[in-house]
Amino acid sequence: MDATDRTAVLARARGGDGEAFRVLVEQHSRRVFQLAFRMTGNEHDAEDVVQESFLRAYRQLGRFEARANFGTWLYRIVANCAVDMLRAKRSRGDQMNPAGLEEQLLSAPTTGPNPERLAESAEIQRRVAAALGELSPVERAAFTLRHYEGRSIEEICSTLNLRTSAAKHSVFRAVKKLRVALGPLRMAAGTPEQP
Amino acid sequence: MTHYSEEDLTLFFYGEGRRRGAVQLHIDSCPTCAALYQNIASTMKLIATPEAPERDERYGLEVWQRIRPILPVHPPSHSPWWAVNRLVLGGAVAALILAAFIAGRTWPQPQPPSRTPAAASSLASTDVSDRMRMVAISDHLEQSERLLLDFVNAGGQVVDVSNQQALASELIKTNRLYREAADGAGDVGIADVLDALERNLIEIAHGPSTLSLAEFNKTRMWLDASALLFKVRVLSDELHERELSSATTPRKDA
């Protein structure tokens, strides 16, 4: 689909054309799921975020500026939906279930095939998943955007509607908590511990 | 020698921050900062990007089929300029509503013997203004809920709540206007929740911007004790419901 087609589809979707919105959903779903999964760390929650994000996008299409990039706009909605989902889970007192993420992390290729290496890698990924589950929703979102998605602090500010200092602090606090949680593993791996 | 902070080095690791050349030179020559940087870098390298479970080409269609039956019936509406700053808009709407309410109270009104077209139109405008008020309050509650959640979910040994304080200060003004309007309109339930919200917003806005973990837990406890978050959420849902039903119910006086 070229730029002219994309513009036309967007214009039709903004005018309430369901078929045009279907095209947008089909185009962006996989990317949306990927981000939602990284943000929530859980396949089931990620699916909920995908669904809620497209519903929000549909409701807010009237606010979308035609000249803006739909993917970027949608990305922002997904990130905020994921934060809302994490907050809701927290306020309900749900424990983060890192199983999905852990499963995926465990399946990541390791550099050495021997069982010891695999066990070590599994332990690392288990700790990583657990430590991510301990972060506050905003910390987790900011960390995901910075560490996994490679977004700059400026982009994180605009995506999560945070001030620069808040975005920096969120990333920093996340890194600090992860360092504490993963410290013993780093020591086991032979890296010197810092006071 | 002045060392770089953990925060500076974390930002440096991610390719952010100013004077990166100077930071690199310092790391090269300072064993303390070099060790700390190495510690940060080695931890972060343990955290590999997880691959999301595979979704095939039909996934987009599956998502569409899931959301299609629950998409709102009405097409998306265009609401460009006023959607830009919801806080400013909230304040303006609150002021208008309050002004309209005071004008309505103080303006001498003749008592018409029967319902005339003018009276019908006045009723309709009251209806519209009431709906506007509910939408605006619902929006305000949503923002307040986010703020409270942000606040209670803050963490760390020293909790920095300066961002939440700034937002609380802005919300106090709007909250006051809505509370006065609700009081005047006799909406006791709404006024009560807004009153409790206002007291808590003032506490947040005027408290210290950094709290020790013990202080923070104490603050969080009184927030929990007042069940404010729950009340705000319930009222927000209720207004949202009202909003939906008034949008779908045909007006009898039209």
C-alpha cells in the first residue's frame, strides 16, 4: 500500500468507514501485539491490550491529525493502555505473572549448548521476569520503551505523557531495581559487585 | 575528583545525556566511575529483548473479528482544537458551568403559566449544560484517578512525588469549581466525593516533594483508609454510565 492509499484509508476510517478501520487493524496488529507483550510480559494481558488499544484508537480517531503518523499515534495508545492494564492489575492486588515472558525468554537462543549454561540462562531470565514484575507500571513502561524498544527519553516523554525528569527517573529507578535484583547473578557470572 | 552519578551513567549507557565525550573521558580515567559503569552495563546486558510469541499473517483479521462486534456504533467524531489541553479545557468548562449556575440562581425569572417553546428550549439547554457538567466531571475524575494511582504506585527508598504534586496543584482549582457547582445543583453524592478528593489533592500538593519510605507508607495508608481511589472510580463509572445512557436515550422534550 503506498502513501496515497494509506492517506485515503485513514481519511475513510476517520469518517467512520469500518472497512477502512479493518485495514488499519490488519496492518498494525502484529506490531501492536509485540509492544503489548513486551510491556505486560504476559501473552493473555497483551491480547487484552491489543483489543483495548484498537477500541480506544477507534473512539479517538476524530482527534487524530491527518498529517501525523498513524503508527506513532497508535503506539502511544498501546503504551498507555498497557500502563493502565498494569495499574489495574496492581490495584486489584494481582501478582504479575511472568510466565509468558519467562517462557519466551527461556526460548531465546543461548551462546553455549551445554546444560550448565542453559540452566544459568534460565535462572537469569527467571530473575529478570520476576524483577520486571516488581517495577511500578510507569517504571516498567519507561524501561520497556528505553531498553527493549530503543526509544529516547524525549520519545518516552511524548509516548507516556511524562515530563523529562519523570521519564528519566522512571528509567533510572527501573534500572536501579533491576541491578539490585540481578546483583547476585552478576556476581555469580564473575562481574565485580558495586557497593 | 567529582564523580558521575548512577543516573548520569545509566543515561550514558543508553546513549543519552549531555557531554557524552566528557563522561567517556572520565570513565576512562576514574576507576570508581568505571566500576560503576561496568556494573550497570553488565546488568543491562543480562536483560535480552524477549521475542513475542509468533503471530501469523491472519492475526490482524482475528483481531478485527474480535473487536468488530464491540466497536461503538457511532463513527469517530472530530474534536480537534479542544482536545489539545484537557486540563485547560476542564478549567474553562468548570468556570463556565459555575458561572451559568450562579447566573441561573441570581437572574430574576418570570414564572410562565404553561410550557412555552421558550421554556422547552430553556429545559433543553439545562439538560445540555447538565450533560456537559457530567462529562467534564467524569473527565476530571479520570485524571484524578490516574494521579492517585501514580501516587500510590510510586516506589523507592526515597519517594519523589514532585510530578504528582504539580498535577495535583492544577487539579485542585478545577476540582473546587466542580465541587461548588455540584453543591449548588444539589448533587450531594458528587459534591462529597469531590470534597474528599480536594482535601487529598491539597495534602499531596502541599506535602513534601520527596518522602522517606516510612513517610510515604503513612501517606499511602491514609489514602487507603479514606478509600478515595475506590470512591473516585465508582463515581467516574457512574457518570460514564449516565453519559452513555443520556447519549442513547431520545430526549422527551425535543
